[in-house]
Amino acid sequence: MAVTAVLIVGGGLGVGSSQRTPHGVIGFAEAAGAVQATEVGVAVVNAQPVTERQGYSGRLQAIDDIAIRPLVSGTLVGVHFKDGSLVKRGDVLFSIDPKPYQAEVDRAAGVLAASQARVAFASADAARAERLIASNAISKRDLDEKVNALRETQANVKTATAALDAANINLGYTRVKAPVAGRVSRAELTVGNTVASGASAPVLTTLVSVSPIYAAFDVDEQTYLAYLCCSSGAPVPVSLGLANETGYSRSGVIDSVDNQMNSGSGTIRVRARFDNLDGALLPGLYARIQVSAGRAHDRVLINDAAVGTDQTRKYVLVVDEQERAQYRQVELGNLHDGLRIVLSGLQPGERIIVNGVQRVRPQEKVSVQTVDMANLSPSIKPAA
């Protein structure tokens, strides 16, 4: 009876652990079917021509930024511009009382006229002495004195001429003019104030050029080596966006690169030039600058949703021909039109999981639903 019970129990277990089919006996797990494959969204990897770019932050700078100071002393008698207005080169901005300087011009002109008269007399006297020396009517010493007197008067004429020129220059400085075209600030001193001259003189106003305009920013070593150091003289294109813009509304070129790298920060100073014909760009504004490599190269682009992080490494899950997920480490670059550039690790034509990466393990079988790489389909319900 004991043996019979064991056989009965064993037979019962056998029925529960196997099942007979027309093709033979299979295990219970196989009879129940394999674990249901996880449903995921899969996109095909493609390569596209990409012009690589790097973004930086900077500030706008005027090409000409001039502090207008008086070059002669005197009393301001006129302010000839409105605060913040645009002026042309040579426009009169301030007037200083010209009367003392006009008087100096008149005095210098009189001195010059007297010197020229003495030259005429000394020239005639020297010519007379030349005729008399031929007949021994005067001594050689007398002739030398006449010639020397003529030379002195000629030198005095040069001195008087220089003094008159200086007086005219100072008279011209009484009209303070714009050295370049641009936009003026407000008048710091008004009519009736007395001003002094020299480098320590008070600033009357400031003047900045409008167009073109600079954008100054610092570039890291990698960008310098990739984009700026080997441009072969061709202009490096850049784009500019303002703080209230999402894109880059203006195009320009790199104007200058500094002559040394800052070893402390690992950056180098760069300046780009942009047209500003509408005058909307003001010095000091915050600017977003995007540096372009210039030439387009075929690059693999993927959606950031497909990228996973494994400690310090980035990876994607590639779907093979058996519909199984395969771990693949990748090296990533910058964003381009919303997609991430893949520098290495993927080839065009491969399929990667873009929806459901966190629900799949390597070597796991998946149920594929094809989606577009750029515009992912709505979220897929996780497997039960």
C-alpha cells in the first residue's frame, strides 16, 4: 500500500510537471509559454549632414568706444545734439567760447606778417651786399652779416608760421566734433560750465559706434582646436541670439582670436563681428553666440530618450535580428535640431530602443513598435 501511494503521488506530480503533445512531452514552463516580450518603441538610426556648432555666452562691445573730452580750456557756449541721438563723423557736439583763441590767431598772424616783412628787407640788403662785394666796396664780414640776418629772418618766419598754425588748431578745438559716426550718450556738462583741457579733463559725453558691433566671449580649448586654429584664412561663421530670443537671429564671422590661452581657465578670448544696421544691438547686452565648424559632415543622430547612463558611460540598446536588446556603449556630441550627435558606437541602419529603455535589460526579447526618431509616438504601456 505504501508503494502504491508513492506511485500515485509520483504520478500526480508527473501530471502537474509535464504535458503530452502530438510531438512528445514538454516542460510546464514551455507549455505555459515564454515570458511575454516587453513592448518598446524602436527607431532606425540614420546619418545626416550636420554642421557642428558650439554655444557660448558673451557680451556685445562697440568697435569704437570714445570718451569725448575738451582739448582746449574755456567756457561751453553750445551743446548741439540730443541725448542718445545718432551723429555722423565731423558733426559738432559742443562749442567752447572761441574769442580768446581767435585773438591768439590774429596775434600770431601779425607776428608772421612782421617776420615776412623783415625777410623781404633782409633779402634786399643781402642782395645789395652781394653787388658791393664784387667791387670791394664792403668787407667780406659785412656780407656775412647781411646773409646771416636774412637766414635769421627766414627762421623767424617759420616760427611765426608754426605759431599761427597752433593758434588755428586751438581755435578749431573750440568746436568739439564727433571723431566717428555713432550714438552719443547724454551731455555731462551744459552751457555755461568752464572746462579744462588734457587727459584729466572731465568727460563731456561718450560716443560709441553702431555698426558693425563686436560680441566678445571665451572659447574652450577643444573648440579652439576644432574650429578656430585651422581655419586656413576662411572666415569662421557664428550666430547670435539675444536674451529674449530662443533661436539665433543674426549671422556674423569671427573677427579676432587672442594670442594666448588662459592656462587658469583653459579658455581663449574671441571676438565676433555682426552687422547692426538697425541699431538694435547695444554695447553691454548679453548675447548667446554659436560657433560653427563651417563644413557639413555626415553624423549619426539619435533622440536623447534612447540614451541611458551606466555610471560615467552612456549607452543605447540596439535591437538585433532576433528582436533582442543588445547593450552598446556610445560617445555623444552636441545637440543638433533637437537630436543628439553620436560620435562613435552606432552605425546608420541599426535599430535602437527609444521608448521603454528603462524597462528592458540586455539580451531580453522585445516586441518592436517602429517610431520616428525625431517625433516619438505616444508613450507605450508597460508590459503586464
